[in-house]
Amino acid sequence: MTDLKPSFKPFTLGSIVATPGALDALSQSRILECLIRHARGDWGQVCEEDAAENDLATCEGFRILSAYAIDPAQPCAGFGDNCVWVITEADRSVTTLLLPSEY
């Protein structure tokens, strides 16, 4: 039995890299947690439309963007100070963790 969404296709993360800001803001365990959620199709704090786009992107080979709280005990709007983005490129060659301000 699997929890996969019907429109979700598993994808590879490629090389995993992180910006200096993301490395400073996140513990290693939080980085791993965000990567696991991203790979499983839990897109975090993105709007419904972006979540649907991510689901489609896993099937069509487009870029995938997830947003997670740096500190899960604090609010996260998908951007701003308490947010980290996880982006897997369309060719699945690399997944990057970065702060929105570093984009």
C-alpha cells in the first residue's frame, strides 16, 4: 500500500546542494526532514495551485519547488524570514535548499 497521490510520480533529487544561508539557518536533521518531505510529494507551505503544479511537474519533468518553515514551531507563509525553499531542477540533476532571499 502506498500513500502516493494519483498525479504524483516519484522523482530523483540529483545532487543535493545548499546555499550558505540555508546551511546557517537549518540543522542537519531539519535539512534531511525537508528533503524527505520534498521527495515524498509533501510540498509544505505552497498554495493549492503550486502544489498541483508540483504534482504535474513530477509527471511532466518540470521544476519542483517546496517551502518549509525553518522553525516548525513558528508560522511560515511559504516565503519570508522563517522559510526555506527546496527546488529540484527540471532535469533532476540537482536539488537546492535556499532561503527565499537568496533566490
